[in-house]
Amino acid sequence: MQEAKTAARRQLLAARNAMPGEQRGYADLATWKALRDFLIEVVDEGAVVAAYRPFGSEPGAALEPELPERLAVVYKVLEPVLLPDKDLSWREAGGPGGQGEPDANSQGGDGPNPGGAVLGPEGIKQAAAVIVPGLAVSDDGIRLGRGGGSYDRALARVGPDVPVVALLRDGEFGYMVPAEPHDRPVTGVVTPARGFVSLR
């Protein structure tokens, strides 16, 4: 199982890294528009949205302003902070401080991005929607992360009615992801070509 996941991660990351920069930019803008339209329909203005800061070749990394800042125009945004035990704490975006180190499942850079009050691992319970990174998602919502298990732990604290949405590249949805007991499914995905796809 772990060998299959490792091989899949290697293949998916190679494909992302090979994508030309201009193509990433167009794809990221389409992803953002679809995510924005979905959130407008299901999340009230001013509600809490937990999100991450895409980096490298991740979907959304080419956005300017970056994803948390775009979301913060309408919502109260929480960003993840990786804890020493690989769990995730949550920090209000936009206050003093810096973004924590990136999670092994890929979120955010560890540069001097603004951050506010740290709410601890239970902070994600405030979220009306959660935006998560992923390398692939199966048709039944099983997400392939980068292997740290941080998001699976965090998502265990999210209510059953809260939308959990993964941002993907085209070709990464419908992937045969080997499932394990600790895996927490997502309820939807966004890809550039298909937009938002509900898995509920």
C-alpha cells in the first residue's frame, strides 16, 4: 500500500512540475473562479473558511494575490500551522506573526506571511468550509496527500455537514487512490476544466 502511494505521489508531482508556468497561471485562475463561485453559494459572507497557502507547482500557487488573501476579502480565513507531532494548529490570517512550516501534506510556505491569533488544533471546528491540498482524489473522495497524515487528523475534527474541497489539476480527479482506515474523504473537488464537482 505505501509503495503504491509513494509511486503515485512521484508520478503526480512530476506531472505538476512539468506543467509550463503560463499554463499553470491560466489553470489557477480557472480553479479560483470555480472555488469562489462554489463558496458564494454555500458559505455566508464573514464566515470562517480554513484554507492553505499553495506553493511550488500546487494548484493555486500562481495566484496573485494569493489564495488566503483572496478569500479574506469575503471570509474570516484560518491558515494551518504544522505542529511538532505533525498535527495542525490554525491561525487567523491577516494578523501579526508568520505562517508556520508547511505540512507534509502540502500547505503553505514557511516565509513571513502574516498570521493572527493561534487557535490550536480545535480551531478548525469553527470552519464553515475547508479547502485542502491534495495530489489526487478518487471518485469516492479519498484524497492522496503527501504522506504526513496531518490533514487526515485535522479533518477528523470537522463536522459532517462542512464542505471539504480539494484543489486539483486536470487529470488528478478520478485517480485510483488506495484507501487506508485513517483516510478522511473530501466532499468535493475543483479542477480547471470541470470546475467544482460535488462528491456528496
